[in-house]
Amino acid sequence: MKPINRAPFMFGAAVILPLIIFFGIQFAFSARDQRETVRAQTLAKTERVLVEADGKLQRTLGALDVLATARSVNEGDWPALYRRLHQIRALDSGWVTVRLTDLASGETIFDLRQPQGARTSSEGFPVPARRPGAERAFVGGMGGSGRGCPCALAYRFISRNGEPALLLTAAIDPMPLQHMLAQEVEAGRVGAIVDRNGNFVARSLDHRRRVGTPATRYVREIVRGGGHGGIYSGRTWEGFESYTAYSRSDLTGWSAHIAFSTSLLDSPRWRSLVFGGFAALASLLLAFFLVWITLRQLAEGRRVQERLQEAQKLEALGQITGGIAHDFNNLLTPIVGGLSVIVRRAQLDPSSRQLLESALSAGQRAAKLHR
């Protein structure tokens, strides 16, 4: 069998394996960057939704703070306050109604949806925990009842003698918030704004039925967790298995949630693992190849060294053998010469002569062999 030429194989391995490692690492990093891009882009959308929502709510909070210090409030002139609130509501279509509640009696002094002085039920408008002292307006959760609600509620306590005495409640139409959300969420995708109690303020799908109702348990768990933002896995009301990016507002405590397909993160993750695995396997093969080459070179060096040592041994043995043969030849020469002289000159009987001639012939042959 013709031996295999290893040189082309070794050269090919030395070129291909580093390329596999390079491209494997490159594709793994590319997949990881794709995942991070999806995360960053979706989180940025939730933050934009909250910035726009906070901007709208901040105007309402500012208006409540101004109204709480108005002269009509200080003087208890509720008809004048009622008229002024009607004027403000005409300028801000987002206000469904504004209520003024006496905290001591629990009675509603007026509701902009009713004529001044009309009897109004306070049901459906929860009273938040009382905050002693001078407080600024703040955003609560979803609530309210009647025409235009459920609504997002904003509150402003009005104090008398250092104690909260009155509560000004603005019910805000969530539809403008719904439009803000729709601008950031693609058609068919699920996105939502959720209050601090885990109820929907706005939702990209099925808004009218879902607004004011509790979100899924996945969303509520995140809301209770109190994190500022991130990615979590869950399932929407439609049964859509998804990852969801969320961000929380420092102003309101509300959070924006945008769901996206699990494949947008899982597929790049698996590609990253696969390409990383290929790169690791190629690295191991390259390491094995280098170790094999090194061991092979060491073994070849040992074989060459052994052959060299064997040749040196043979050379030394030849030198020793030649010296011995030379010395033996030097000893044998006078013996052969002496036997020749004896055979020519001595008067010997036939048997002795024959014995000496035999010894002489043997000596001559030995001398020839060791020359």
C-alpha cells in the first residue's frame, strides 16, 4: 500500500482550523449583539412611552397644584372653583371630570359631570391614604365610575390647619395614553401601560375591554417586584408566549410593557451557543493537532537520536575490532614466518612436516582474513 502523504493534510488543518475558530467566534458575537439590539430597542420603546405619558400627566399634576392654592379654595367659594375647573377642562380634553371631596364627611362637594350642587355618589372614586401636611399632586391608579370611566386618577390633598381636609381628584381619559402606546407598538404586537396596582391603563390589543382590569399574573408579579426595568418571560391574555420589556416611571409608579416573540432572543442565543461550540470544538481540534505535531516531532527526534547513537556504537565497535585484528595480525606474522623457516630448513619426518605445513597454512589464512 502506498503511504499517505501527511504534509497536505497538516497544511490544510493548519489553515482551516483557525478560520473555523475565527468565524465561529465572529458569528457567536454577532448573534449576541443581535439579542442585545432587540433588548435595547424594545426597552427604549417602553421608556419613550413612559416619557410621553409622564409629560401629559405632569401637566395635570401642575394644574391640580395651582388649583389647590387658588383664592376660591382658600375662601371656600365652591361655585367659583367649579366654574374655573369647567374652563380648564374645556382647554384639556383629557379630563373626564374633577371631583372635590370633603374628607371629614366623605361627601362629594361637586363633580364636573353634574350641575353645581347636585347630589353625587362617591362610589368608584377611591380615596388614597391621607398624607399629612402640604403635599404636591400625585398620580394614583385606575378607578372612577360613570360616563367616560374607568379613568386614570390624579389627586391633590388640600390641608386646613396642617391636616388634609379636602381631596381634589382629576379623572383622566386613558385614550390619549392609548394613542401614545399605539405609536410605539407595531400592529398586532402586545403592549400596555399598567398602574402601580397592576391594572391596565392602556393596551394595544382589546383596549376597551381590558382597560381598568387586572393584567396577567406575570405582569402583576413584575409590578409587585418593584424593579426599574428589564426583560421577563410570560404569556399574554391571548395566550402568546413571549418575552416582555418593561420600564417603570419614577413620577407615577406606572410601568410600560411591550411583548415580543421569544424567537427574537432565543434564536440568536442558540446560534451564539452553536457557533461558540463550533469555535470551541475547532480550538480543541487545533490544540490536539498541535500536540500531535509536537509529539510526532519529538518521537522523530528520538528515533534520529537513537539511530545516531547506534551508528556511533557500530563505529566504535568497528574501531575496536580493527585494532584487535591489527594486533592479532602483528602477533601472527612472526609466528607464520617462523613456521615457514622451520618447514624449509628442518629435517623432519613426514608426519611432523605435514603437521607443520597444516599449521602454516592455517596461519597464512588467518593473516589474510585480518588484513
